[in-house]
Amino acid sequence: MCFGGSFHSYLAKTYGEERFAYLYQDNSSRLTAYLNGLMPSLALDPAFFNAYGRSLDTLWQEWQASEKAQAKAQTATRVTHDGWDRMILNTTMAHCILPVAMPIKPAPDAVSTSSA
């Protein structure tokens, strides 16, 4: 999953679905919309500013701060019993999260301490 979906969800929940719809309506009505992939700041910034009164960069930073605050509020819980050879998430390729298999050190209580 890429961060774009979470960012869009944040915009719709924080500022309302009407503004979110207006963002795409405004952007698609511009000739510069064809440049979104090549020059996003030229093409997208005016649409984001018209819809939200802020630049794309400012909104992205607000979303990141919101995500960090939510992550800090969560309590840690163990997901596996033994902790070995589980899939973990690795952030690569322009902020996309890709699963990567890596051995993880087992929790101390999962290691057998019996003596022979």
C-alpha cells in the first residue's frame, strides 16, 4: 500500500468530502493536469490551494504530523509468539510500504532456558 490512499483519506476526513471532490474537479479542469506526473508542483499546487487554501507540501506535512501523533498514541503489542522468520514492513520506493522477509530476534520469554 502506498501512502497516497492514507493521505487522501486524511484530506476527506479532515476537510470534508466536498473539498476533496472539488480538488479533483478543479485539477481535471486545468490543462496543466496533463503535467501531474512530470511537474506535480506546477500542476497540483493550484488545485490544492483552491480546494484547501494550502499547498500540497503543507497538507502533506500536516498529514505526516497526524500520522506520527497517531502512531505515538498506540501501545506496542507483540504480533508473533516466537518472532522468527516473519514478514516485516520496509519503507522504500517513494514512500511505498513493501513486505520483506527477515529473521527477527525472538523475545526473551520465547527462548527455551532449559539446561541439559
